[in-house]
Amino acid sequence: MRIRKADSDMTSGPIWKQILAFSVPTMIGMLFQQLYNTVDAVIVGHFVGDAALAAVGSTGSIINMMVCLGTGLSAGAGIAISQHYGARDEEKLRSAVHTAFTIILILSVILTIAGSLLVTPMLHLMKTPDDVMPEASTYLQIYFYGITGLLIYNIGSGVLRAVGDSRRPLYFLIFSAAVNTVGDLIFVIFFDMGVAGVAIATLIAQALSAVLVIVVLMRTDAAYGLRLKHIGIQLDMLKSIVALGLPSSIQMVITSFSNVFVQSYINVFEKECMAGWTAYNKIDAFILLPLQGIAMATATFVGQNYGAKQLKRAREGVRFCLWSSFGITVVLIAAVMIFQRPLLGLFNLEDVSLEYGMKFVTLITPFYVTVCFNQVYASALRGVGSAKTPMVIMLSSFVLFRQLFLFVNSLLGGSFIGTALAYPAGWVMASILITIAYHRSKRLRDLPVPAETAA
């Protein structure tokens, strides 16, 4: 199978160079994605108010819960694609791409309907304050009308990244970030549409990024190119993608659903705390960007080398990814801790909201070093097809343990510090368990794997 210029064969050559060449464009792309989410919050905070900022920020767990099903399946498809690409199997590569797109198209219809119907019940479940409810509901309704664009972009960019092309997804995100920013300014400032304007700008940006990724995939003559006549589901590939992606989907959906309850604990402290939490999340999310980019590189690198039966090389890549993510994360943690006040000040928070934001930064941010272990090792396990193990560990840590932590904290009086530390507690637990699972994995060593569990 011929390797295209935009693709990256990770089964040979310097490991560090290939991982950086893949992860740096991915990081930059995610930076722009986070920037246009942050721009939403900055513009709302400056031109609408704290209640609107709280409304936009408090809906994240609901959006993630609905989107994560598609994201997990896209990740599963990406792993299957990277493995078949590494094995040079064009027929299975082509089948994986078209089956994945068909799944996402069907899922888009389901989530658009389900998301719209569940907006009000979910907001009530989160104990959303009355002064935040109308704007939160408006934002979510519009967002779910445009969810198809987001899901199509995710699967399309996932296909490109699976074959080592992280540059074009970057270009698409830069373009959509620019569209979103201009849209925010027009709809919020000039047309005074508030959170509805922010949601409409996001909808348009996501739709255009989806169009771009489809055009690129339809114009390529590679085996992973998209052809309308081949759209459909092949049962064997469907089973493979679901086996690889459904555990991640279940993990992310349940975790996001659990975060709805976490948000309800935050909402108890009223809109000032909600606004501070929103601003903190927007700033702190930048710490995760390099880590997420490296984790995506880990999955692709391991997937391709696992397909090529180069397990030693796969392990060497994982070690490089782990220590790279650790070093970068430490530097970013220090920067956020030092400059937390001016960074949070970007959101034009009232004094009480600002103080809440600074408390969140101080209590939670140092623990991001632990996330390096659970994200890189989980990506490595998924890359070799062991998707169930990370799912069980993440659910046990991010859902069961975290909810138990919050419940015990509520019994002890529901302190703010206890509520804030629920996230770090889950991260630490997941990192310990996933590290043990990675080092015991048979698939990453020359050990026999039972036939029924082989990817």
C-alpha cells in the first residue's frame, strides 16, 4: 500500500520525531478548538453577564454526555483504521472507514432528537438555579440542532489521524475557530442575541468543519477515501469497531452523566460559584491540551505498530509519550498557578466569582500530573484493542469512586474543599489502576493472547 505525503507511517523511523510530528499539529488544533470555546465564555462574560456565563459553562456535562457516544465510536474506528493501515490491508481499511461513517450518520439523527428532548429534564437534574435555567436551555437546544456537524468532523478527522495525518484536521480547526469567533462578535455584540448567538456561531463553525473534512476524504484516492457508493455497514467491521469503541463510549457517557451530578454539587453554591467554575474549566482545559494530543499520538502509534507486530517499538513509543506529557504538564501547571488571577480576569468575573475560580485553580490544578498516567496508558491499551480494561478502570474511578467521595463529603457537611477535590481523587485512583493494568498487559508483550479477545 503506497503511503501518501500527508500520511505518516509510524512503523519505522525515529520514534520521537514521528510522535512529535503527529502530536504537535494535534495539540495546536485542540488549542484552537479550546480557544473558540473560551472565546464563547469571554464574550458572554463581558457582554452578557455572570448568569449567562454560568449557563454556558454548566451545560458542558450534558453536551459531553450526548457527544461522547459518537466520540467513543469514532475512537474505536480510528484504532481499527490505524491497525489495518499498519498491516497494509486496504480492503479492511476501506471497510472500516465506510462502516464508521454510516454508524455516525445514524447516531447523529438519534442524538439530535434525544438531545433536544432531554434538555429540560437534565437541567433540572443538575439543580440548575432559576436565574440560569432559561439561558442554559436556549444554549443547549440550539447546540443539539447542530450536533451532526461535530460528529461528522470527529469521525472524519479521526480517519485522517489514524493514518498519521494530523495537519489537515488542524487547518480545519483553525478555520472553524475563526468562523466561531467572528460569529460570536456578530451575533452577541451587534445583534444582541446573548447565549443564543454563541450557540448559533458554534453550530455554523462545526457544520463548516464537517464539510471540509468530507471534501478532503472524498477527493483522496487512498484506500481510506470516502465514496458515497460504499456507504453502508459491514457486519464484521461493525463488530470490530463496536468492540473497540463501545467500551470507550460507555465510559465517557457514564462519566459525563456522573458529572451532571458533580455539577449539581457545584450548583448548590449558587451562580457565583458556577461562574467561577466555568472560568476555571476554560483556563485549566489548556493544561490538558498537550496531554490529549500526546494521548492521541499514543493510540495511533501503538495501533499502527501493533498491526505491524512491532511490540517493542510500541512500548518505546509509550514511554516517550508518558515522559513528554509529564514534563509539559508540570510547566503548564506552574504557569497557571502563577498567573491565575490575570487569566481568570479575562472572563470579567465579579469579585466573588473570581475568588471561587482561584480556589478551584489552587485545589485542583496541581493534580493534573496524575492525569498523564491514566491518559497515556489508557490510549496505549486501546491502541492494541484492550478497550474494556480502561473502561472498567475509568468508570470505577471517575464515576463510582468520585460519587462516593462526594456523597461522603455531603454527609460531612458538603464543604467546598471536599467538592473541589472530587475530581483529583478520581484521577489519582484511575492512574494507579491503569498503570498496573498497562504493565500487566499481554498484548504489549510477546505473550499469548486468548483468541476470543484478539482485536
